[in-house]
Amino acid sequence: MQQLAAGLKILREHNVIHRDLKPQNLLLTTNDDRAVLKIADFGFARSLQPGGLAETLCGSPLYMDPEIMQFQKYDAKVTHNPDMKSVISFYVRFFPDLT
């Protein structure tokens, strides 16, 4: 969880939105017997200008932000970031006891 949050923070700091976060795009490797999470598949990723908006319908429907499915514009800020909502979606799905 911490590694995913750190990766998303770096993306947000660079105004990049992944737009297709799902379990299949989170890879685990090891480094000196320690698990390392890597975010993969940046095919739908987009770099936004500060204050810029995106409106493309893309991603995996099961983990897609509901606002994107309603064709609303979105940005890289935490409050409107589709990546954050995707993470919440798969955590609720895979770890229901934590919600």
C-alpha cells in the first residue's frame, strides 16, 4: 500500500494520470528479499499541464472512475484523480474487510 501511494504521489507531482490502474498493472518483484511494487502499462497515461483537464473515456470498466464513464472531465489532483478512485475500487473489491 505504501509503495503504491508513493508511486501515485510521484505521478501526481508530475501531473501524470495513469488512467488504467488495476491489479494486473501492479507488478511485484523482489529486491534483497523485499517485495517491490511497480506500476506498469502506461499506454493510456497522459501528462497534463497544471490545471489541465482530460476527458477521454479509457481504462478498464471494472476499475474505472464513475465520472469518466459519465464523460466528465478530470485532472491529476487528488480530488478528481481517476487513478485514486481506481485504487479505492480494487481495494474495496479485494479487501472488503478493511472498508
